[in-house]
Amino acid sequence: MSSVKIELNSAGIKQFLHSREVAECVRSYADKAADRLGEGYKSDHKHMPTRVIASVYTDTDEARRQNLQENSLLKAVLQK
């Protein structure tokens, strides 16, 4: 077996995690999950100090109850 050492360029990784392409990718995943869930769920994305993040959240009381009973947010995010 050969041993391979990979050294990451921290500035390059930081630039990548803040890139437009990564933002579009995470936004796409969040939007698809919110679309699967339907009414009462929304998605959002933000540029944080270390990376771009996206979230899916409940926006109505009915959606909150559904998520509490069925864990619908987790299921929608993990669904392919």
C-alpha cells in the first residue's frame, strides 16, 4: 500500500465554501425539500463566516404539528 498525504489549501477551501456554485447547490437542496413538504414550509440560505448554509423550516402552526408528529422535515431533507 502506498501512503498518500493530501494537504488542503485553507484559503482555497474557504473560497470554495463561499462560492456561488456551493450557494446554488445548498439552496437547491433546501428548495426541493420545502417543495416536497408543501404548504407551511419554507427554505432560506445565508452566508455565514465559514460557509454558505441553507435551512428548511416550518412557517405555520399546522406544519409545526405535522413535523412534531411525523418528523417530516428530516424525512424530506434525507429523501433523494
